Amino acid sequence: MGEKQDLIKRMLELQQKFIDYEHKNGLAPLDYYTPQPGHPLEGYRQEYQELADKVVDIAHSEAGSHR
């Protein structure tokens, strides 16, 4: 699998983790925006954003364009 596919696969895993948590526990805004240390969603937003940025950069590189 290529790097872009690996990144997208990880993004889908994170989305599923988020959906599962939300269905099981509901979701307060603090859980998403400022989860406490040890919370299942700790680091979720940061990791997802980093992965999304890398995918966009790769796509631009493939298309010969830039941000």
C-alpha cells in the first residue's frame, strides 16, 4: 500500500473509534475539544488533522499543484 492509502486507512480507523465512542457514551464538546489526559479521544483531533494535512500535501504533489 502507498503512503497516501496508509494515511487514509488510519484516518478511517480514527473515525470509527470516534463514532464508536460517541454511540456508546454520547459526546460533550469538552470530550472533543479538550479531552482530559487518559480520555479515549485524547490526541484524536491533532492526529486526524496531521494525517489530513499529509494526505492533502500528497494529493497536491501528485497533481503538480500547491496549497
